[in-house]
Amino acid sequence: MNYIFLIGMMGAGKSTVGSALAKELTIPFIDTDEQIVHLEGASVSEIFRLKGEAYFRGLEKKIIANLSEKPCIVACGGGLPCYGKQMEVLKEKGTVVYLEGSPELLYKRIEKDFQRPLLTDFKTYQALFEKRQTIYKQAHLRFSVDGQASDRTEALKMQLIALGLV
């Protein structure tokens, strides 16, 4: 097993499922957004506002480039695979899993989270969703995120085991 990168839109559950999956598999978990917040001492929204999206994307790129050699689950920020050919980098380094759901479902999960810099309203979210689909669908594996988080984690774990990825 190498790296398993979880990608998808805000609200897909990359952090929730990734953390639980890593715990069940007893391997490290990395959340790129959390890493950046820790390194910068500022929220994602603050970084976007004060230093811009390009700066933030550069930090994401550095985190992926500097991953240790240990297998781990990585929850990628929603835009990470969509900039600077990072999807190609992710696919070279490990297995990319697209956590997919309808924009209505995913937006409903996060609509009251005001800490997300690219979240303003459903129309904006849906436009971003549609823009990113072409990249997300290049993942090695697509996985539906309907249902409860614990059910999704178990189902994803079983699918990864069946494919010999863990």
C-alpha cells in the first residue's frame, strides 16, 4: 500500500471518512487543509483573504511533494487536484479516490459553515462543482458518499481491500 488520496468537493466527507478509515487501517492520516492551518497559524479563509488562492495552492503542492515514505490516507482540499497538474502528481504517487455526491446533498452538509472561502451560495457552489467534475472523474476510483459516515467508511474500506489497495 502506498498513499490513498481522497478528493472531492466541500462536504464530500474527505476529512471525516479519511480519518475514520486511517484509524481502522491503523495508518497515518493527513488532512492538507489542517496541515496548512497549522503551518500558517491562520484559517483557510484567512489565508485566502490575506495571501490569495495562488499562495494557498502553492502550500498544498508543497505538502503533497513532501509526504513521507510511509503509507497514509490523505484528505485533499477540494481544489488541490484541480490546479498545477496536481491530479497527475496524485495519480503517480498513489491511488486517488473521488468521493462523489450530488451538489444538492454536499451543499446541504456545509451550507452553514462560514469558514469556507469559496462557499457563498448554492449557485456558486454548483458552478464550482461542475467546473471540477472533469478533473475529479480522472480519479482511479469513484465512491458514492450517500449515507451515514460510518457506513461510507466501512464500504470504502471493503472496496479498497477487495481491490488489493490496502
